[in-house]
Amino acid sequence: MKKLALLLFLLISAAARGQYNANNILAIKEIHDGVVCDSCIVTMAGSVSGSPQTVSFLTPNYDNQFLYTDASLTRELSVVDPSKFFVAMARFSLDFYPYGKVLARRGEPIPFMDYKDLQFKATVNGALKKDWTDITSLGRDPDYYIGLATVDFRHDIKDVATKPAEHYHAGKFELRLGDSLRVEFRNKNTLAQAHHFSITRVRSVPDYFNFVEFSGDKNFQEILNTEINKVRTEQGPQASHFQIAAGHSAFLRFSNHEQYYYFGQKPRNTGIEYAIGAPENWQRLGGEEDLKFTQGHSYIYLDRPKPGEAVKIFLRYKHQPESVHEITVDVSPTHAGWIDVALPIVAIIVIALLTIFILKQRHKMQLARLNRKQSEIENQLQLLSGQLNPHFLFNSLNAVQSLIRQNDPEAANQYITEVATFMRTIMDSGRKELVSLAEEISIEEKYIALEQKRKPFVYAVRNQCGNDLGTIDFPPLLLQPIIENSIRHGLAESVGEPALTVTIRCDATDLIVSITDNGIGFDTSVKSRGHGLSLTAKRIALINEKLPAMRIVVETKSSPGNGTTTEIRLLKWLS
């Protein structure tokens, strides 16, 4: 993490007063499928001491992270026999190593803690993970080979001959941030406490780097060849907020040992990951493992970011992805010549806004005129619809009077009831601007049933459209005056087998409704209309004015003695 270490040499504590020996080299290697991988060297993490009051241990891990004696993770492998340790990685093995016994075997005249008399217990945050167990009952680490070298340490470690070192595997542990593993030791005979230590996982982020700003007229390679790139990496966390001038570039420079620990020339640490803009799509700093680093450093390069932009850079260690260090690089806005650029833009915006305002005001006035006109049309339509009701009522009273003259008061009373019900129906429909064609036909059939009480005739409604009439809009009571005219004036008593037919057809986007009777007919050249037909013509004219894209056209064909056909064509009504 914060310091470069090639090998961990076993040093005897000052209390033990041992001397350094070239043969005191430990080598830890990964085991794959039960076979030792000689080239898979692992960082020597742990705490070793020849003191008879402490237990030496190792914490090998695939992330190649050290064990530290302070929470800032800047000091590894103290020889002052601490009891509190700190790590950044989540997973590691715990192996007890009888270092004092190793020294005694070499003839060092020192006392040491004999593991055959010890038991240990492990807890995480107070929860029991391993109950009291004899240390000497433990086996070897199944994932890591721990060996002792017997030659000069200046050789490449992967070529050094080793022999298995005595150790006892306590288990594998996985810690979340803030978790603390506590290991206690006691004499199994007296149960007296012998020693204890804790390992706590703390937050760790890559915050050791140099931030370098340079002019945008120089490329990245030119900057690497100047003195600016020879500045030593700062010792300590850097700021998280930087600012550069518009048009400038910048880079974050990381010392490679901040990212990797080297054994030979191969990086083994999982390294630093970074993302720009958002904490996603993470990239590995420096690329792949075989990348040749530039002058011993790795870089995050910002090539002339946009003026006024706030560039977000996110950093994390791959072995601790849950801890993210966020850096903000503010790019100053461009000031040179901005007035010359801004004034034409502001003028265009002002003119555009003024034009939009004028057009909106004009549109408002036009819309107000249209609304007034539409309101007038709707009032006239309501007035005409209201005039239809008295016209129908007048004709109905004539029918009641006829029944009374026929001395049939019961039939007259029934007829009055049915007329009142029908009047309520047409009054409700008359208030609506449109009803469904199915509703209009239903109203007309009720009217025809009333007329059949006055005179006998047959009628039929034929739907040749194929559409659901409930889905087609239609002006209410538009057919009633025409049907009434056919029944009262066309189907005279002189007509044998009087009949009325209503036919509905669809022609592309046009709706066609035909009303045909086999009555006495009339001369169409004589312009004599009843009151109801006159009101209908006025209604159609107003509807056409209100809906200019959907016109209604009425055509009547008739001749004396040949009946009458009135065709109402509603143009573009189905589009």
C-alpha cells in the first residue's frame, strides 16, 4: 500500500537481542490444487518476535497486503510487540509461527513461548469464531506454502531453495470494514491468559499522488520529459479538490509502489482502479500487468477538459472496492473574448424572445376570437335544439287530441305518459354536443314507436357500415325532424302498406344515413319546408361552421307518387 517492500526478513526483537543472519529468510508461496507454485510469491505480512511474552503470526493473502500497527496503514511490521494491528484487505489466512523456537534451534540463548502449552480462541466483534483449541493440534495452511530459505538473501526469492517452516493454521477470516478479529491465548494447563492481539479492517483509499497542471500546448510526452515530472510523490494524503485554468491539461501521478509490490519485475498487488465522471466502468490504473510503467509512475491524464466543467475522478483499491476516494477538478471558465461571443448570442436570444412574445400575443387574440365565435355557435345550437322540443310537443298534443276525439281516454293517457318519457330523453340528449350513433338510433326508434300508435306502418333500420355504432359520434336529434316529416306527410292514409327504412352506410371516411319512405312523395322544385326541417337546416349550417373540416351535406330525392329518400352525408366523419 503506502510503502514498497520486496521481502520480509525475520528480525529478532530488541528484547530478544538476537543478531541478523543471512539464513533468516521466509518465503510464502501460493498452493494451487495441492501443488506449490514457485513463481507465485506472496507478501510476508505478519508480526514476528522472539519475545517469550508474544505469539508470532503471519497473515498471507491473495491481495498481497501488509499488516500494519497503526490505523493510517503507514507502518508495517513493528518490532515493539504491539497487540493491535490493522489491515485493508477483507480476506486473509492466520498462521501461528514459532519464531522463538526457530531462534533457539539455531543456538540463540533466549527463552521462547512453547506452543505445545498454548490454546487460542478467535472472535469477530465479540462473536465466537473459534473456541479454545490446542495450537499444536492445527495443521498447515492449505493455500500457502511457508518455507525457510537457507541461502543468501540477494538471490531472487523464486530461485531460493527452502524447506517447510513449522507453522499452525488457525483458519481463514473475512472482515468487513470496521470488523475486528480478536485472538486470545492461554496456558492449557493453568488456563492463565498468555497473550492476545486484535486485527481490525480499516478504510483505505489511494490518496497518495502528485497533481500536475500544465499548458494545453504541450502534449503528455513532452511533460514527462521535463523537470515537472521529477517532483517526488508527496508523503501523505493529498487534497480532494483542485482547480486548473481553461485550456490546460493535468494528470494525477502515482508512484508504482503505491499500487504494486514487486517481486522481481512482476506486479502482484490487485492495484488501483479509477473511474471518471461517475463511480462506474472502473479501469485499472496502468492497464494490464505486463505494462511498462513510465519512469516508475502511473498516470491518470486529463486532456484539456471543457472550460467550466467539474471533472469527477473516483479512486479505489481493488482489494477494498467499497471505499471510494472522490476527487474534483474544477476547470475555470473561458474569459478571453467572451463579450464578443456573448453579445451576438444575447441579441439573438432577445430578438427570438420578443418575436415569440408577439406571436403568442397574436395567437392569444386569435384564440379569443375563435372561442367567442364557438361560444356563439354553441348558444345558437342550444337555442335551435330547444325549439325542436316545442315543435315535437305541439305535434304530440295533436295526436292526444285525436285520441280523445276517438273517445279512447285510456289510450290518450298512455300516450301522454310515453310522450313525457320521450321528452325527457330528447331534452337530455339535446344538451349534449354529440352522442353515439347507436344512442341516436335508439331515440329515433322510440319516436317511431310513438308514431305507430297514431297510424300503422312498418319500419326497418339497416346497418351496412359494419362498424360498432356505439363508437361513432353523431349530432343528437338530427334525424328526428326528417323521420317525422316522412311519417306525417309521406305515409298518408292513401298509401298501401306504408313503410319507412333507415339505412346506415360507411364510404371510406364518410358516414351516410338514408331515410326512405314509400309515401306519396312531393315535387322537390317547390320550396316549402316544415318548421322542423327548417330548424335542422340551420343546425347543419352551424355545425359546418364550427367543424369546417367535417361537413354535413343533405340531399333529398322525391317525386309525386314515388316516395322520398333523404340522404345525410357526413364528410370525413370517420377519419
